[in-house]
Amino acid sequence: MNTELATLSLNQHTLFSLRFDPESFAPQDLLWLPHHPLLARAVMSRKAEHLAGRIAAVHALRHAGGPATPPGIGAHREPLWPQGYTGSITHAGSLALAAAKPMGEGFSSLGIDYQPLLTDNDARKLADGVLFGDERARLQDVSVPFHLALSQIFSAKESLFKALFPAVQSWFGFECAQAVALTSDVVTLELTCALGHFPVDSRFDIACLTFADGIVTFADIPPFDGQ
């Protein structure tokens, strides 16, 4: 499969970006992955994006000082990172991104998401499934255009939920975190329900970056012992 690797910096982390050509994917490319039998029934586009994400993840692991081992697939289809490391993967269209870091002591994780920028029309259609509580009212007080703000919040929630999933081990909805502040660079999310080690009202600053006609968001959960 034809790929092109690049890096970008966000929240003092190096993210690895992999552009790939799905049309150039060949079934034998997947044999590079130790867990390739688990993808035997996947459609070709799914195989291509999965492979691209794992290639980006291996570069991220090497950069973090870890092994060049592609993350496996967990029971909930989440990436299984090598022991002692954590990270996150996202892909959309022909773009995949990944980041990784050493685990450290206690719970620590990353969450990364890429979303193509929503049009104003699409943003208004999706708003009821993204915004809860006072979020819609808060957006009236920010200078960021509505379609951009909703793109940021949508992506930020995805990043946070990816970061917290290892502690929760079950799916939870967008209503569990609400945006309480937003700029062009940061979305601050506050939990409305307890998730794993993190109680209600816990706040997380999610870094945002406009990239490749879309939004990249990044959540970095520092080491936390749950006490």
C-alpha cells in the first residue's frame, strides 16, 4: 500500500500522520500484522485503514522508545498496546494518525481523533447528538463559528472517551462530558458522570489543531493512581 509519513506537534507531543492510498492496498499487505486473521472478513477499505493506523502507531511507539510492535485488537476493538506503553489511533478517509507514550506509574493514557470539518448544515443536523445540558447556550458566547465549534467538541469528546476507555472498559455517550470552555486551540470538557477513576466534575483540557481540512484533537491523561 502506498503511504506517506509526516509528523505534527500538538500539546508537546509528536503525532504521526500517515496518508495512504486505499486503492493501492493489496490483501498480502495485511500479513505484516500479527493479528491479521482477525480482519479476514473485513471489507477492503476497513483493512486498508486499519493497516494505516497500525503503521502510524508503530512509528509513534518507536518515537516513544517502545517496541516496533503493532497494537493488537481488544475485546471492544480497542488497540492493545505493548506492555508499558499507551497510545491512540484515529483514521478517516485516506488519513491515519497515532501517538504513543510510556505508561508510567498508575493509570495514564492518550486519546487522539481526527474529524473532517463539518459544514454549517451538517453541524446543525448533528448538534442534538453532540450537545447536551448547557453546551448549546455556551456556544453562543464564543467567537468560534458554530460549525467549527461543533467539529471541535465532537472530536474532543471522541479523544477524551478514547483516553478514558481503558479505565472504564465499556462504551459511554457524549452526554457524559460537556464543554465548559472553548477556544480555537482548546476545548475544556467536564464529566457529568463518573468514569473509571474520574469523578463527576473532573475537567480535561483537550488540545485542538486545524489539520488537513479537518480537526485533530488530543487528550493526554497524566499518570493517576486513583487515590
